[in-house]
Amino acid sequence: MALLLCFLLLLGLCGNTISEEPPSTTKSPNVLEFELPAMNYETKDSYEAGPTGVLFQMVNVFLHVVQPNPFPEDTVRKILQKKFDLSLEYEKIISYEIGIIICAVLGLLFIILMPLVGFCFGLCRCCNKCGGEMHQRQKKNGTFLRKYFAVSLLVICVFISIGIIFGFVANHHLRTQIEKSRQLADSNFKDLRTLLNGTPAQIDYILGQYTTTKERAFADLDNIKSLLGGGIHEQLKPKVIPVLDDIKAMAEAIKEAKEALMNVNNTLGQLKKSTTQLNTSLSDVKRNLEQSLNDPMCSVPPVATTCNNVRMSLSQLDDNTNLGQLPSLDKEIDNVNDVLRTNLSSLVQQGYKSFNDIPEMVQNQTTDMISGIKSSLNSIGSNISNISQQIPIQDKLSYFTKYVNITETHIYRNLPTLEEYDSYRWLGGLVVCCLLTLIVIFFCLGLLCGTFGYDQNATPTRRGCVSNTGGVFLMVGVGISFLFCWILMIIVVVTFVVGGNVEKLVCEPYQNRNLFQILDTPYLLDENWEYYLSGIIFNKPDINLTFEQVYSDCKENKGIYTTLKLENSYNISEHLNIQDYTGNINNDFESTNINIDNIVLLEEAGRNNLLNFSSSGIDKIDYDAYLTEFGKTPTKVNLLVFADDLEEKANNLPQGNLKESLKSNAETIQTIHRGLVVPLEQSMNMAYQSIKELQHKSSELEVKVNKILSSLDSAEDFLTNYTSSVIVEESKKYANTIIGYFERYLQWVKISITEHIAACKPVATALDSAVDVFLCSYIIDPVNLFWFGIGEATIFLLPAIIFAVKLAKYYRRMDSEDVYDDVETVPVKNMENGNVGFRRHQFTPTV
């Protein structure tokens, strides 16, 4: 059955096989990933015998010692070619099988001689010879011999028991594995069905993935505004946007400059009024103080000293600024207002809009191109569907399915018969093992009864019943051994010759693939075909397609396209030439002319506006004069300090008009400080900050404007001269993205068809299950262990018989014995039959 399954599976393999694992992919964002549907198989790739594997290896080592010759490849080739003449080349067979022949001859001698020896031995004992006489001669070393024979027999029984255990283990293991054969067949056929049924689904999946790819490409084509237009915009942006930002900032600067000019000019007018009022108030205070100092009290010491000090400090009550000399900024304000009549910010926004309209312009100009590319992509889908139908996978599948069905029907029809015959075989093996066990039991019972029932003080004729029973058990074991050992040896020889040759001629060559190498011999299976497989598949026997290569590729789970070299029938590379499919798309992209030359960043009015602002004169203002005046204090002296000092001096004067007048003026000065000086200081600080800011904005104004205009010219020149190259570059990137989807898809289709679709690992697994697992591991290994164990036990029966016969003499009750008189007296001599002290059937005590 196993060989038939092997042949059918190999024949089916010649027809075709199918896929399994998906191709390995590396996940990356924004990239289409494809993965074939996975298939789950039940059958394991390898078989483990478990603990009994050690015993099987031991038997294989023995076989290697018996049969060390290499596999006879030349002889097998001649047999397959029917060129082997046994009458002329029998010496090769004998030379290869010499070890097995010698063992078989020895077994045959055992089979022939043991019945003869047993028959002669029985006749001899019937004639009171060969230990059949129930008389035991007394020897000085009798005790030693008895113990020696007992220990030897016990050791031999141990070895026989080991062989019996091997036999029981092998018999049970074989039955167990035969019971698993249905499960093994079920799993293999289920895997093959999974393979056959899953391949069409994988083919449909491959075709369905084109829709996914096309939808992704269509989405990118519909999104050309952001992908291609946005790409062009991003490439031009670093050169254009900074210029527009500078112009926008300058437009804001013009507005801020006007505001600063207005603030400074208005503040300057208010400050002039405030300083005039301050001067008037201080003059009035000075006049009042001078009048008060004319008081007669000022001529009387020490009041005169105080009056003189006050009179001398009056010069400090004066304005510290000269704001009147600062010119008005009306002219500059008028110039800036003229500049602001042109809305530069609006012109800049128009430049932004013109530049940001690039994606929209690209979309409008590529409408026809997108329609053409979509048509090309639709045609690619039709071509791929046609190619999938042209690849002969489906035809091969149906062809292979027929052989699978035939094999499955044959196996399941014969499995019940196999199981039935195996039950008979198991029963026979059990009988053999039990028979040997029975012999060992008799020997062991003999040893047990003889050893424990033996009385050293008892004479041979007075031995106990237990000891005598032990001797009887031993002789029963001997008798059974003679009756059945030759039958056991027949079983051993037959199973040894069959199992050993199958192991050496089938199992080992299959494992090291010598069988495949023989099948791959040119002109072996067909004298007209160099390579048999290629002749069957392609009708081209010159294609190097071998059984070993097919089996190895299937073990590695390669696809049928690669395994069977189907490129010799249908070259997928020629029909899936990527350039043939993407050429039209490239042409569509190359023929598209995208024109975005009409981008205006800033109109001429904007340029003039910038130039007018640079010549508005705000950078010519005498900022130092303004800053100097605005940075001064409003008065020459701190009026609060002056008022406090004046009040202190007044307090030191005697009561009178002078004292009251000075205090009144001190209060007036404090009022002037709070009402005029403090607001004036705040206004001057604000004016100082405004003029400082204006100075910063107008610093190198002409240089800044010229730099902006130069950058603007550079940007416009870049747009004029390099936009076309940017468009070409970005168009290539965009085209490569679109084409890349289909290049990746077509490449994946090619790899899937050549390496993954119809991956034939289940077929190799089924072949391994039939030969390596079922035939060799399930059957031959247990059979070899069986004959090894039974053969060992049978061979050890020879010394067991000898020692059992010898030992039985010491356990059985004798009919007569040797008798001696006392040593110090003259022995009684009975010369009957030439024996000293011999008396038959009676016992005479020593005198």
C-alpha cells in the first residue's frame, strides 16, 4: 500500500501541485502590502518514534554491522531497465547480501538441526543416556557446579527476557501505529484537499488585489491637486514665500511708521503747549518770591542770610527743554499718506493667491491626462485576468485531483483489510512472545523451586518434592524449547530477510535520496527520454527536471511554477513584463504640458509703493535732536526738592509775612510739579519711545527696500527659469508613485505565481508519510525490532537448554545413588556393573 501511495503521489506531482504560505512582506506606511491567504496543514513535517526510537536505532546499528555495503545503485538501475541477468550477475547480489545471507544460512541451520537434535536427544534420554538415567554420581565439586549452572541459567533467562520485552514492545508498537495509519491518511488527504481547494482562492485573491491597487491609484489621480500640484507648490515655496512675507511685513511697517509719526507729531505739539504753560507758572512763582524777598525782615541778620540763599536759587526755577526748535513732522506724514494710498497689503495677498493657485492650475491642466491613465489602468486589469487564465494551473489541478481521488479510494478501501490482517499478525506475535515467556517461566519456576527446595543434607534419592518439581519444570522448559524454537527461528529468518532488505534498499536510500538519484538516471524509465519528468510534463525530455529537485523544492514549499520549471511551458516573465504595462502610463505623463508661467508675485504698483516709501524721508529725520530733547527733564531742578527746601527755610524764619509768603510759594511749586511736570514727563517718555521705534523702523530703509526688491526679482526669475524643471521633477515623482503601485502589484503577482501559488509541500509531506513514516517508521522499524528481540531470545535458548538439563540432575529425585562406608573402616565394595557402592532402588546406610 505504501509503495502504491508513493507511486500515485509522484505521478500526481508530475501532473501538478499547489500553494501554501504567503510571501514575506515588510510593512511600511503609505505602501500597498499584499499577502496571500494562509493555509493551515495538520500533518507534521517529521515523525518522532518516542522512547522506542532508541531501540530502533540499536537495531539499525546491528543491520549496519551485518550489511555495511553501500546502496547498489548500478544493480537497481539495471533491474529497472530490465537489463539485469541473474545468471550472470548473481555474484553482485551475493556480494551485497553476504551479511544477510550468512545470518539467514545460520538461521536455516538452526531450523534444520534443532528438530533433529531434539529428536535425537529425546531418544537418547529414553535409552537412559544423555542424562536420562535417574542416577547421580557424587562429586566433590557438585555444589559448585549446581550453583554455576543455576546462575548461568538465570543470566540467560534475563537475556531471553530482554528479547521477549523487545518482541512485546515491537508487536504493540506496530499495532498502535497501524491503528494510527487511518489518522495519518486522513490528515494527509485533508492537507491535499486544502491545497487543491485553496489554490483557486489564492488566484482569485491575486486578481482581486488589482482592484485594490487600481482604487488606490485612482484615488491618487483624483487627488492630483494636492499630490502633484502640492508637490510643485512645496518645491517653489522656499523661494517665493519668504519674499512675500518680507513685502507683507514692509506693508505693516509702513502703517506702523505712519502711526508712529502721528504719535510723535501730536505729542510734540502738546509738549510745546505744556512747556509754555510750565514756563508761565514758574515765572509767576519767581516773581512772587522776589517780591517776598523785598520784605524788611530780609535786611535783619540772620534772616538776611536765608533770603540771600533763596534769592540765589531762583534761577533754577526755569524750563530745561528747548522743544520749540524741533521741527514738525507734517511733511513726512504727508509722504507716508501718499504711500498708503496704494494698498500694498492687498497687492501682497494677490501674490499669495497667485502662488497658492498652483495646485488648482495643475488639476485643471491634467484632466485629459487623468482620463487617459485611468483607461490604461482598466486595460491592465483585463490583461492580467487573461494571463491568469492562460497559466495551466487549473488544468493541472483537475489532473492532480484525479490521482488524489484514486489514491484515496484505494487506501480507504484497503485500510480495513490491513487492519484485519494486522490483528491476526498481532495475535501471532503475541503467541510467539507468550510462548517464549512460557519457556522462561518454566525455567524460572525450576530455578525457584530447585533453589529454595534444595536440601544439602538430603541424598539424591531423598530430595524433597519442591526440589524435584523444580527439576521437572526445567525439563518441561527444555522440551517446549525443542518443540518450538525452530518455528520461532523460521519467523525470525523470514522477518529478518524482509525487514533488513526493506530497511537497506528502501528506507535508507529514501532518507538520503539515493532512490531519487536512481530515478533521475537519464534514459532509465524511458530509453528515449533523458529526463523522465520533463518528458511527461512538457514532452521535452531534454529539460533538466529531476525527481530529487522536485522533491527538494516541495520540501522547501516552493511553488509548482518553480518546482516543475513551468517557464518552459508558459513564461510568466514575458507576459508580465512591467514595461509593457506601464509604458502607456509613462507616455501619458510625458505628453502632459503643465504651464504655470503666469504667476505675478507683486504688481508694478507695489514695487513703486515700496520705492516711494523708501524716499518718504522718514529715514532723514534728525532723530538725535528729538531723542535729546525728549530725554531731558522738564525743569532744571526737581521742583519737589526745591519746594521742600524752601519750606524748611521758611520754617526757620520768625513769624511774619515773609515766612507765610515763602510757605505759600512752596505749596505753589508743589502744585506745579504735580499738575504740569509729572504729565509732561510722561508725555516726553512716550514721545521718546515713539521716536526710538520710528528710528528703528526707518533705519537703512532704502537698503531694506532694495533688498526686498532684489529678492522679489530673484524669486520671479526662479519662477521663470526653473519652474518647468520643478514641474518635470515632481511629475516624475508623481508618475513613479502611480506606476509604483502597479509595478509592485505586478512584481508581487510574478513572485506569487512563480514561488508561492501551488506550493507543493503537502505533496512532499504525503510522500514522506507514505514511505518514511508509514512504511519505514510504522512497519519496518517495529518488524526489525521484533525479529531482533525474538531472534535474540531464540538463540539464547540453546545455552538455556544445556544448563537446564545439567541443572535438572541436581534438583530431581534420583532412583539410585552412590554409597560409601565409613572412612576409617574398609568400604563395602559392590562391583555390580563396575560401580563402587552402587545399589539400585534401595538405600544402605553407612556402617
